[in-house]
Amino acid sequence: MDFSDKPFPTKRECSIQINALSPQPPAFKVPFPHLPTGLFIYFTDFVLILLHHPIHTGQGKGSSIIPILMAKLTTQILQFCCIFILLFPMLLPASSPADLVQTECLSVPSSQFSNSLLSTIDVVRQVMAIFSPFSKLLGDFRLSTAISDCLDLLDSSADQLSWSLSATQNPKVHGDIVGFAAAGPTTKDHSTGDLSSDLKTWLSAAVVNPETCMDGFEGTNSIIKGLVSGGINQLTSQLYDLLSMVKSIPNQPSEFPSWLKSEDRNLLQLNDLAADATVAADGTGDFTNVMDAVLAAPDKSTRRYVIYIKKGVYLENVEIKKKKWNLMMIGDGIDATIISGNRSFIDGWTTFRSATFAVSGRGFIARDITFENTAGAEKHQAVALRSDSDLSVFFRCRIRGYQDTLYTHTMRQFYRECQISGTVDFLFGDATVVFQNCSILAKKGLPNQKNTITAQGRKDPNQPTGFSIQFCNISADSDLKPSVNTTATYLGRPWKEYSRTIIMQSYISDAIRPEGWLEWNGNFALNTLFYAEFMNYGPGAGLAKRVNWPGYHRLNQTSEATNFTVAQFIEGNMWLPSTGVKYTAGLGAN
């Protein structure tokens, strides 16, 4: 019997195997402690040689008793070796961090990947240099806003490339490559500890930013767009190449990591948190408006900084910049604490900058707050909430608007028990998002206007992005119910070529047309999109008359749907427990 077809397990495979063996890290002592370490390693090498080489007695092929015994012992020996590798890595032959990164995450040599990152960072800076002389243009509000957007967006791309470079060159600082950091997700870099997932997330965000930059020139007649288009095209091409170099490693099992204590999984039901700052419109707090409290918060905080916003209507536009880490905002409830704005595309704002509330600082949490844009359907694009915050959570929030209500622009996000309402493309963007136990409500828009709930913006098959809608209620808002039969409402349409949206285990009302989904423009993206439904119910959930596009899927296997759960799609078990927000990791009860 030849065991050469059973490759020695990688560290990642070992970690998964051990996690399956026990809910706690294995207690392990070196066998035969009185033997020298070197002798123990020789013993291990001998076991591996037996596993990887055929042994015969000469009495006929396969007649030896040793292979039979080895076959029975294979599982135990592999587990033994896994434990040894994980607990005593210092006794194994040395390998460089770059070697580990290349083996686990990359399809190219790590030096090539790092050089490509450095080259791409240079291109970002060159494109920014083209924009800079025009940043003070006067007399054209929309154009100056678009240029300002581009400078901010490209600066974010430079950061995301720098994070990728640092994580690649220092994987042990970033977090253990197998995805199980010793003490949970790192507070220093706010990653999940899974390098492959983090690289894909950051690089995907880096490529979305320059595309959003170019989108901002819609409605302008400037030559500036033409001047920078060549540099932007070169940049996006290099970013897509970088994305293709990162392997898609199968996700880990959906169980909690063994290092996470059960009492920590319900940490912070968020009722007893002491606020670091209080906002009160009536003057009884530390600040009277939200933006002042944000500006006073520390930069790059490695601990949770809590801002309590008392009941009231706050008429302001709030922007949380990228250096404001780990902010948490708590209101008095969605009917009590309201942040309201009215910026819109018609009034000269770019879609990106129209947001009433925008957050880029990673690790953001909001609870019990309404974010609204009151511009109205006639003002077209008017964002209530935009998030670029990686590993962000919105819990029991209301997000209210008309067209383009919620802009999940980039990064990994989670929405739980939120109410989201709008008309056209009111869930849009290119983040990796799970909506769980949310009410998604279509409103009455302009006369003869069709409602589309989602417009997901994935543009490349290597991007990990998409929308997963689970345990939600998809219905008509109160203003639409009287005309639900005359106002066509659809689950979504493909904004970009590889648009990806999955709706599962959700209630779909009769507000949704039987076809379910709507084209964007003729046959655009119908072959390359990924739209799927799984175990939905309600009068609008019937599949008999659904679209028959090549990219539309009726999921029948739980194994297919599992890929879009909290645990798998956004690796929620690695970071959500520390937020204290409740969630369902898999396909179980909500």
C-alpha cells in the first residue's frame, strides 16, 4: 500500500482537524519527555517515512502486514503530527514568513506579490498627483466635489495596499495564517486573522475606490476625467492582477473558534456600557451635535470608544474618517435618535458624498439610531448611510430614504434587526455584507417608476463581495401597499458584471413581481451575475415564474447556501462575538 497520495497536512488543515476534535485547545505534553528533543524529531520523521513510502515483504504485492497496520493508524498519526506542528513549531525546520504566505495564500512567489504591491502604490500616488492641482477649483461645485472624492478614495486605496504589503511581509504580526489567532482577532490591525480573506477584502476595496472616483464625474463636462482616465485604467488593471494572485482558501467550519470562551460570546448585550461622550441636542451632554463628538474621539483607538446620542433629531451630515477606529454609537431607539440630512445628486452632490452619515474608520458599531435622507424621490440619488468600515455592525437601526438609501461601499459589514427602506437600488455597493433579521421595505416612488431593492456592484470574479440576505422580511412599506399591484418591485438588478446577491430563508411578500429580478440594460451581466434563492417563503417567494438567466440559481443543497452564511461569507465567528451583537452563524434557527 502506498501512502504517497496522502500529502502531509498543512498548518491550516491541522488547525481545522484539531478544532473538530475538541471544543477546547488540546492539552498536550511531549511524549517521552526524558528523550532528547532531537530523538523525538527523528521518531516523527520515521513515522512520516512510513506514511509516504510503500513497504513490501517480497511475498507478493501488498501482502505485508505493515501497510495494513499503517492504514488503521493513519488518522491517529496525522492528528498526532498536527498537534506537534501547531504546539511545537519552534522544533521544526525553519521557514520564512514569506514562504508561509506563498504556500497558504498566494499563487505567485511572495516577492513578486510584494513588488506588484509596491508598484501599484506608486501608480496610486502618481494619479493623486494629477488630481491635486485641480483640488481648489472654484465655480463648479459638482466637479470640485468629484475631485475631492477622488483624492480621498485613492488615499484609502493606498492605505489598503499598504496593509496588504505589511500583512504579507509580516504574517505573524498580522495574525496566525491558519486563521486562529492566539487571542482572537487582532486589535492592532483589526483583521480577522485569516490572511487570505483579509487580502482579498482590502484589495477588492482598493479597486472599487478608483472606479467610484470615476463615477463621480457623472454630470460634469470637465476634461479632467479624460486626463486621469489612463492612470485610473492602469491602476485598476494592476489591482485586478493583484486580486488574482490571492488564493481563495476554503472557509473554516462554522463552529466558534476554540479560543473563544462561551461567556465572551454574549459579551456586551450593550446595555451597561459607560459612554465616553454624550451628545444631547438640549445641551445636557458633552456635545450638542454628533460631528463634534466624532472629531473629539481619539484616532486609531485600540479600545471601544462609546458615544451615546440622546433622543432628538440631529440635522447634520456626519463623516467618520478612516483614522477613527472602534467607534460605537448608541441611540435611544430608532424613533427617538434620528440623524437627518437631504443631500442629493440633483442638488450637485456626488452619490458618494450625498450620504447623511458616512463611516470609514474600521470596527464601527451603531445601535438604536435612525439614519435618513429626506431629499425625496424626485432628487434621485440621495444616500442615507454609506459604510466603508471593515468589520462594522449596524444593530437595530433604521436606514430610510428613496433612491440609493444604503451604500455598502466596501469591506465586510453586518446588519442585524435593521429596517431599510427605499425605492430604486436602495441596497447597493460592493461590500461583503450579511443582512440578518432585517425588514427591507419598498416605498412608493415617482409615477411609473420601478422599484429595485438591490444593485450589487461586484465587477470581477476574484472579488469576495456580495449581498447575503437571510431571515429577512421583504415587503412593501405602508405608502406602497395601496398601489402594490401597479408599482413593479423586484429583488434586484445587476449594477456591475459579476453582481452577486443571495436571498435565503426570508419572507417575500406579494410586493415582489413573479419574475423576481430585473435586467439592468438588455442582456448585460445576465451570464456572469450570481443571483440565488434558497428556502424562502411567502406569496412572493414562488419560483415557477422566476427569470431564466444563466446566472440565476435555485439553490437546493444546504452546502451551497452555507457559503453565504455569517460564519462563511464574512467570517463572523472570528470577529462578531467581540462586538456583543447577536447573530446566527449558519443556516440554523434565527
